[in-house]
Amino acid sequence: MRDDQERAILAVHVRGLDGMCAGCRAWWSRLAPYPCWQVEWATSRQARASVARFLGSVQ
Ligand SMILES: [Zn+2]
């Protein structure tokens, strides 16, 4: 279910009109510059997963 979690984070944490993260503001009333650490986490997880998939398909 990790993929779903990352997708959910990336769907909510989007750049707001003022360049701040809309998801952080909506969820925690917290102002964070986009990309926030949640987006960084989710994208790094996805990158690692796609690399693992690629390596798995090569072997
Ligand atoms: Zn955020």
C-alpha cells in the first residue's frame, strides 16, 4: 500500500498560488514552501521503486 500512500501525498501536496504547499496548509494549517518534505519523501520513494522495477525487469 506504499504506492497508494505516495500517490495520495502527491495528489494533496501541490503547489499553491503563492508557491507554498497547499496540502500542508489544508492538513496542518502549516505554511511550507513547495516542494515540502512530504513531496520530497514521496518522490524519492517513487524514484527508488521505479529503479527497483527497472532492475527487476533487466535481471
Ligand atoms: Zn506539503
